[in-house]
Amino acid sequence: MNHTMESPKARLLTLRAMTLTELLVVLAILGILLLLAFPALKPLISRTYAMEARQNLKHLANLQESHFLEHIRYAEELPQLGFQQAKLVTQENGTAHYQVEILQAGADEFLARATSVTDFDGDGIYNVWEVNKNGQPREMTPD
């Protein structure tokens, strides 16, 4: 048997691969493309984070309505509603980008606000959303 000839099994096990240099070039090109695409994605990222504010305020409005039906007035504090603010990204292991607070509450009205703790586009303006008893969050200060 001639040892210089490859067996069919050995040919099947041979893999074609990229060199380290080729792999680094591909990664560099991908990095450049991501840097070019990132500015175009900033508005999308801001809208995604704004969904957090809208969802929290809708939930808070529902809790306020339940509280109103039971106590004939709106709650002045988040703990009265059982609303728990998630840890903010400015805190250790935090994930929330909005600080939620009740600004005013009484027998016939309430006003709550979600204020961003992150400047999403770096312009110095922080996103603010508010909700009242109508239950529809409104963007007060766009970011």
C-alpha cells in the first residue's frame, strides 16, 4: 500500500479554514460597518427605551384606577399601589432607564411621570413621559 496517497476518509476530514489574518480583516470590516450604522440606529434605540416608560405608566394608571375604585381617591405614593420601581441603570445591577414618580394625586385626578436617567442621544435632554387618569401616556420632552 502506498502511504503517500490520501484515503477517501482522510479527504473527508480535511477542513478548509480561514487564517488568523483573514479573520481579523473580516472583524475589522464588521466593526467599521457597525460604527457607520450606529448613528442611524440611535432613534430606534430611543424609541425602544421609551416603550419602558409607556408600559410603566400604563401599569401605574391601571393600579391607580383600581385604587380609586376601592378608596375613592388616587394614591399619592407608589407603595400604596404596590408599584415597585425597578433598579435604575445608574444603580448596581440596575436595568430600568426611567424613574417613575407620582407628582400629584387627589380625589378626582392624578399625574405621574417617568423621567429618563439616561441621555439616549447625548444632547443633554432627558426623555419625560406623563400619564393622568385618562391612562394614555404622553411624551412631554422628547430625547
